[in-house]
Amino acid sequence: MITSILVGALIGAVAARIMDHKKLGCLANVLVGLSGSALGQALFGSWGPHLADMAVVPSVIGAMLLLLIIPGKKR
């Protein structure tokens, strides 16, 4: 469980960095990362490297899709 939270935070942070989104904070990174993981794996499958039973590449793509709809200032 703790590993999943840490990987979710990492996925959220990577997606926010790629999308040049404002700094979200730890809790928001975890929520975006875990939600993006579920969305990405539902849409794109479970391919690529896995961390804590999450496919990293589809998870980051899913988190990036979520960040498109979350309002926020660019850096």
C-alpha cells in the first residue's frame, strides 16, 4: 500500500513536470498519479515497465490526460 502511494506520487510528479503544470503538492500528486494509473491502464492496457503493479508508461499518459482537465496556471 505504501509502495503504491509512493509510485502514485512519482507518476503524478512526472506527469505534472511533462505537462509544465503548476506544482501540485504531495497529496494532489498521489491522487493524480493513482487516478491516472487507473485511467491509463483502462485506456491503453498494461504494457511497459511495472512498479507496484502499475504500468508506468500508460499511467503517466493517463495522469497527463487528467492534468489537461485540472485547471491550473503554468509555471
